[in-house]
Amino acid sequence: MSLIVLVISSAALLFLGYSIYGRFLSRMLRLDPGAKTPAEVQKDDVDYVPTNKFYLLGQHFSAIAAAGPIVGPILAGMWFGWIPTFIWIIIGGIFIGGVHDMFTLVASLRHHGRSIAEVVKEYKSKKAFMIFLIFIWISIIYVITAFTDITAGTFADPVRGAGVASSSMMYLLLAFIMGLVLRVFKPPLAAATMVFMPLVLVCIWLGPRFPLHIPPLFGMDLRTTWDVLLLVYCFIAAVIPVWLLLQPRGYLGGFFLTLTAGASLIGIIVGHFTQKLVINYPAFTGWVNPGGLPLFPLLFTTVACGACSGFHALVSSGTTSKQVAREPDAKIIGYGGMLLESFVAITALGTLLLLTKTQAQAFGSPDQIYANGIATFLNSLGIDREFALMFALLAFATFVYDTLDVSTRLGRYIFQELTNIRGKVSLYVSAFVTLLLPAFFVTSKMTDTQGNPIPAWSLFWTVFGSSNQLLAAMVLLGLSIWLFRRRKNYAVTLIPAVFMTFVALTSLTVVLRPWIIKHIAENRFIPEPLVITCSVLLLLSVILIIEDIMIFAKGNKDEHKKTGA
């Protein structure tokens, strides 16, 4: 089968989903172009900033996408084959992930730009609100840990790592300069884009020519050194104004992400005629992955961001809702942003499908498989393969930056809410505390249940996927209560909520099982942070689910009393 058929059919299905189901959701929510948004009412030029919808889409898209729709689909495809992965990306994106993102954004807009946790607070008890905050904060720790370490691995690569790291630092500096230029001189966005986007390509070209070789610090290896430096970046990015780095970096990242996906699509089309790009990877490889974990539920939690992601709710209600200028923009930013991410996931899956199973195993890590595939697509357009490899690796690192600084900023918000600390010092304290556990994880020696050393991201990815989907389930349940209380059609969120709850709880249990067996076999309990935090997430989610069920039950009883039924 030709790769072009798979990619074009996915683009057509996602476009139909946006046009048909997206329109239905917009009408259901009654998006009002005349309604005042939090960005207008609470404008402070730090967090609340009315923003052009396309500029904001770029920032939002890059923040939610990151490496999730790249790593997840490639891993799931390697483990279970491309057919189940493809089906879940399309169905999940249209009917679950897009709904989750759009409804979260609208709910936040209609609650003064508050976070999803604060929205839930209005419809649940104070205890449930605090539990939900802790749940989100732990989930953010997993996000930061997984994405920090996988980026550090890219920078520490002995072949191209120093060049990619150099290009990345130049890219961050470029975003910083763009933020200042837009703020001080206020040029048209189109003009700024025409200047700064080509400069991103210059950064890619300059990186290998001026590689950034840094010495390992404090006795750590190079990978761990980069882990620590990336966490320092997270701290800085989380406490400075959004217009200075988050917005321009997000916009450039979103544009870069779209450019990568668009160029890849053109490359696949051209390559179909010039290089005969065909699918070499098996359509189905089995019901169990190499680690002994089953397709259900691991497929749904491994793909994660490509189909549905609880992390998106944190971005939608944490930063994006504070910048939406008009309510109808929520469709293109929330629903459209999710479907764009699903297309990125399909493109990432396509980079795996070029390879045989043996070739994929030889490449090993998803970032290298992705870079090789993108380089193949771009090479079919006549672009030098080495430049294309650098382009793909920088794109990968760029997408991760977008998630790292947004995650830390959101963790800072949540910690402030949990502790009720305020003032300028609280920004720094909250960001620092949020990064403590990720710093501990990435600087510790990680092993699997057999005691074999593995990268931190590899250990945390499955847990990240499970906790991420569990967070999505909790958010969908909260949104269902919001719609239920507003007497709106809550089935569009409740049905996905029930499915994702079952998937995520099963997945987290499956992931914990080998560790529990290990502890029983050794007849001793080892206080491993990973096991403890996973167990806490399970407990918190069960408490939240019980409260949600009680709210629905009480609501139905009240309705029966009113109607005399």
C-alpha cells in the first residue's frame, strides 16, 4: 500500500470532522461573537492578552503538540502495528480529543478565564477541588519529566546532538527578540512572520557549523547535564511575561510545526512518484507489546496526545483562554488545534511506516525514526538530507520546548492555588517546587522491573500516557457536570468520559502490576517515587469518580422531585 493513500485519507477524514462535527459542537455551545472574553475584561498584558486567533492558534498548537503526537504514535505503531494506531488517532481526535479541548476552552472562557480545576470547583465540593488540583499537579510532573529527558537525549546524541542544541538555543533567542520587537514596535504579524520564520531556517543551518559542546557538570553525564539545563530553562520561562517568550516562541513553534507537517505532506506526494514511498511496516504486529503489556488499554494511552490528552485541558484553560479575543475563535483554536495535532500524529506514524520492523528496531528511539522519515520526505523535494535531518531534530526539540515551559507555568499556577501563596516571590517559589520532583527523577538512575538501566523518558512514557488519559477522563467528567447543571446535552462529553475512565484506570493498573509483583516476590516494599505517585493518582481518581456519580445521582433525584416523577 502507498503511504500517500493513508496520509491523504486521514487529512480528508479530519477535515470532514472539523467541518461537520465541529460545526455541530459550535452550535450546541452557542458561541457568541459579541461576548466579552476574559482577555478583554481582565487585560493585564502579562497573562490576559487579547490575541489574534491565528497567532494564538500557533501558540496553542505548539504547546499542546510537542513530542506527544510524535513519540506516542511511533511507539504504538512499533508495538501493535499501524492499523489500530491509525484508527484510534482519527476516531479519538474527532470524537474525544477535539471535544475535550474545545469544551474545556469554552468552559474556561465562560468562567472568567479560570483553570479547569477552578471551573470544576463551582460544581463540586471543596475537597474534590483540592484533590483535582493535586491530581493535575502530579500529572504535570510526569509531563515535565518525560519531555525533558527525551529532549536531553536528543542534545546528548554524539553525532548531531551538539548541532541541534546550538540551533535550539539560537531559536529561543530568536523568539525572545521577536517578542520584544512585537511589543515595542508593534509591526504587522504577517511582516514579523516573514522576517523571523526564515531566520529559524538560518538557525538550523548555523547549528551544525557552530555546535554547542558543553562539559558535563558536577560529575553528571552529558544527558543528565542537559536535563538540568532544560529544567533551568523551564524555571525562567515560567516566571517571565507570556509576551516575552511564551507567545512568540509558541507562534514560531506552531508555524514550524505546521511547516513541517505541510512540507512532509508535499514530500510524501512527490516522493510517491519519484521514490515510490510505500508502507513497509506490518499493519498488525500482535496483541501484546515487547514488554508484555496488552494492546488494550496500552494503545489508547501510548498514542496519548495524538488522539486525546488531558494535558490539553491545562493549556486550554491555563494560558489559551486568557488570550482568546472572540468566543467563536474557540472552534479553530480548540477543536481545530486538536485535529491538526492528529494530522501531525499521522505524519509521525508515516515516518515509521517507511521502515521494516528490523530497521525500526535498529533506529531505536522515536526521535531518530521521526528525523529519518522527515528527512526522507524533504529529500524528495530536493532538500539536502543532512539539512533535512537537522530540520527534523530541531522541530522535535522545538515542539518539546513548547510543552515544557507551558507545563511549568501551569504547575506554578496550581501550586499557588493549592498553597494560597501570593505575591511576586510566590512565582519563583511555585515554579521551583514544581520542578523539584522532575529534577529528582531525571538525575536518578532509572531501572525497569528487572533492574536494567533505562532512560527516564522510557520509564515515564507509559505512566505519563496513563495519567494523561486519566486526567482527560476527569476533565470530561467535570465538563459533563457543567453541561448537566446547565441543562445542556452532556452526552457528547459523558460518553467519551466513561470510555477514557475505563481505559486509563485499566492502563494505570496494568503499568503498576509488574512493580507490585516485584515487591511481593522480594517480600519487601521499596518506596519508589514512581510507584507511590501512580498509586496516589489511582486513589485520587477513584475519589473523584465517586463524587461525580453522586452529583449525577443527586441531580436526577432533584429532577424527579420537580417533575413529580
